Amino acid sequence: MPSRLHPEDQKRVDEYLSSPVHRVERRPFRVGILIALVAGSVIGLGLLSRLLAQFAVA
């Protein structure tokens, strides 16, 4: 894919992106934690809504 930048500008962009500031080590993304958080939120909000419905009826 050709760059839309001039070669000098592309060189500066490449140098900027390859600088040590942009090479942060990150932990790998773990899908299981995301699914657990979403499921926990849905279950928690469902239980809260049932609790509020019990108080509204009484």
C-alpha cells in the first residue's frame, strides 16, 4: 500500500514510531477476563433489577 506522505515525512513518522517511548511491553489480551466481567455485570444488574422489582411490588 503506497504512502500518501512524502518520503521525508514518512521517514520522520517511521523514526517517531520506532522510538523507545512507543515500545511499551504489554500483557497479552485475555478474552476470558473480559467475558467474566461482562457476564458478572449482566448477572449483577439482573439480580439488582429483581430486587428492585420485589420492593416495587411490596
